[in-house]
Amino acid sequence: MVVGVESIHPQALLAQVLERANLQRALKQVRQNKGAPGIDGMSVDELPDYLRHHWPEIRAQLEAGHRTASFWASRSAATELG
């Protein structure tokens, strides 16, 4: 039986997305595609070190529903403004 994404509880789906193996696959895919920096200006090569230092906080914010795309946009703008 194939389970559609629509039938998965949002928290369960988020847990699957945040699984270490899934995130490692995503990073590998971005590297293979020679991914460009995101809205925050961070390159794919900078990401692992950044996540080593900040992942617990980021994960907690995602799980609590407090981290959104607007956060990243405002972080990028603040970085550019100095």
C-alpha cells in the first residue's frame, strides 16, 4: 500500500524530513547539482560547519513551528545591511 503525503500527519512528515539520513542525501544532491548559495548567501560548502554549530537550535525552532522562510529572508537582509 502506497501512503500519500496527504495522509501523513504534519509532525510525522517533518520528522521524516529532518532525519539525518534524509538531510545528508539532500546535501549530497545539492553538491552534485553544484547548488548555488541560497537567499542567506551561504554556499553548500559552508553549510556543514554552520550546522555543526547551530543545528540543535534550528531543529528545535523548526519542530516548534518558529522558523520560517521569512526568518531567512530577514537574516539575509540584516547581513547585507551590516
